[in-house]
Amino acid sequence: MNSEKIKLRYNFSMSAFSRMYGTNTVSASKDIHEFCHKWSESNEETPDGTLVSINFYFKDRWDAWGGNL
């Protein structure tokens, strides 16, 4: 995966967390930044659908991976 695609995936995941928790909280969270970097470099498929379904996708991944960075 090239660096441009990783950057796009990182920004995509950060935007989902920003919608859920607010930009100030997300910007200040080292754990969310690390999670989004890990996800953006993974082979996980990029979710599609509504913003709500995308947010739930990332919430589910956070619940599964968040404490295991």
C-alpha cells in the first residue's frame, strides 16, 4: 500500500472518531492517533455505507483493538 493511500485511510478513520467524540477529544488522544495509524496500514477493508454505519464500524474496531495497541 502506498503512502498516499495510507494517509487517506488515516484521515478517513480520524474523521469517523471526530464525528463520534469531537475534534478536540480526538486531537488530544494519543491512543486514537495510534489506532488510526495501525488501522490505516492494515489490510482491513475500508468500510462503506452511511456515516452512521462507518462510525459503528470504527467503534467496533476500537472495542476490539483499542486496548491492544
